[in-house]
Amino acid sequence: MIKKTDFVYSQESEPHRIRTKKILKQFPQLRKLIGKNPATIWAIVGLVAFQVVLAWFVRDQSWWIVFGAAYLLGAFADHALFVMIHECTHQLLFKNRNANRWASMFANLPQILPSAISFEKYHIKHHSFQGVHELDADLPNRWEAKLISNSFFGKALWLLFFPVFQLFRLSRLREIHPFDGWILTNWLLQAAFTTAIAYFMGWHAVAFLLLSFSFSVGLHPLGARWIQEHYLTVTEEQETYSYYGNFNAVAFNVGFHNEHHDFPSIPWNKLPEIRKTAPEYYDTLHYHTSWTKLFFQFLFDREISLFNRILRKDRGRVALTDISKPDIDLTKSETTKTELAEAEK
């Protein structure tokens, strides 16, 4: 076994814009799936209520019950809320950008840590500049990859403290402004919510919510989602992987990751339709069917480390302000072509 000491470098552009163009040319009917799903707000309301009610039930229970409830129930609810924040980030609920931001901050409340607006700032850049180290927050720091290495304990600690490692990445992304009024609002709302939970329910309830968040993104089979999406666990030739397993039912289809990168303007409930319509583009790619299996593979397989990621130095001609909607851009482009052709007749 040769221990990796650097990332995998690619001279090719990120694959999704190219594939979006090919798919839309062959299956133009997919344009009809682009749009908003305002009904998603009710899923957010239900999940937030679920977490608050659970926090109330465990407020005077033993720590074993608090931990168990967080691992077996709260983690799944918080992970689903993270997916809801992701939907809001791509403005897939409402036409108004600010309405989506308020919805994302509401979804963020049970997670205790204020992250909804910061996620919006950095996640869109991940789509626009996939693999570009100075702009893609999804990529680990070099020191982070060296520190964790390929050991079981290193990778377990990385998953356990995953949000902390993400915070350390922000200083690398110097072109992105890390603070504004929306982020301040996010922090103030979280502070007010957490204070209310502590006052009315006690610290066991606060601990339950914090543990739910930690498990939802870390040392839990759900944490394998971060490995599934872009880590090179199968081949170095493919940098994005989808997950087609049972957890998609409680994770709002977030596993359809290749489909999402290809069509970021299609909401969660319609993502399976993309694969169903264009199976030759997705069934021919490598994909995962079990987050639990991948979770243990990541921990125990010495061939997998944080260096199993593709980096590219060429940013192309993408503007820093790009909002990463290649599917809509292509649709507009085709509409313009049609209008010009009709005008020439």
C-alpha cells in the first residue's frame, strides 16, 4: 500500500456543465422539472417541531436516553434539516431570495450552531468552482489531510469533529466575504432560540440538540454522505458520486448528487426523475447503495484518506459572482436561439 501524500490533480474542467448540456440536448423535457417547491416549507416546520418536542421529552431523562435519542432520532431529523437548508440555498422553495433565507434560518434553529447563511455563501462556490482549492470549501486543507492521514482513529476523529474542521477551512477562502448582516441575523436568532430552550427545558434539551447536530454530520452512518459525494472511493476518474439507498427516503433524495450538480435548479422531490429519464448518463457512473457500508469502509480502508479528492488549478472563465445554474442558463440560451430563429423568418 502506497500512502497518499497529495491530492489528485485534474487538467479537465468539472464534469457537470458538460453533462448538463448533453442531457438537455437529448432530453429537453427535463427543463419542465426546473422550478420551485414551496411545499418544502411544511417539511421544515414539521422537522423543527419534531426536534423541539423531542428536546422537551428528554429534558429530564438520563444522559443515556439523551444520547440514544440524539443518535437514533435527532440525527436523522437534523440531517434532513440540513438538506432543507441546502434547498433554500439554491432558492428552490420561493421565488424571493430573502424568503428562502428566512426559511433556511428557521430550519437552522434546532441545530444550535448558526450555519445557514454561511453555508449559502460557500456552497454555491463549491458548485461554481468544484475542485478549486482556494474557492471550494468542500475540500479539506492540506494540513487537515496530513493530520488525519489514513488511520482509523484519525478518520474517526475527523468525522467526530467535522464541523470544527470545516471552520478551519474558511481562512483559506479569502475571496469570499465571511460576514454580513444576514450572518449576524442568523447568529442572533440562534442565540435567542438556544436561550429559550435552555430557560424553558434545561441543559439536557440543549445537549440533545447539539448531539443531534453532531451525529447528523459526523460519527454516524449519515456522516458517510460527505464521503459519498466527492471522495474517490471507487476510481480516480470520477469525482462525484450518487447514493441510491434507503436513507434517501428520510434525507429528501440528497443522495442524488450527480443529478443535483447537473441540475441544481430542480428541487429535491424531482431529482429521481432525472435518473429515470436519462439512465444512460447515471447508471453508467459508479454510485453507492449503502451509507452504512461506506461509513465503515472509510474508517477501516487504509487506501482511503482525505487526499482522495480531485483538485484543479484552472478556474476557467467563471466569474466569482456565478450563481451556478447551468441548467437554467442553457434553457435561457435555447430560448434565445428560438426567439432569434423566429425573428429571422
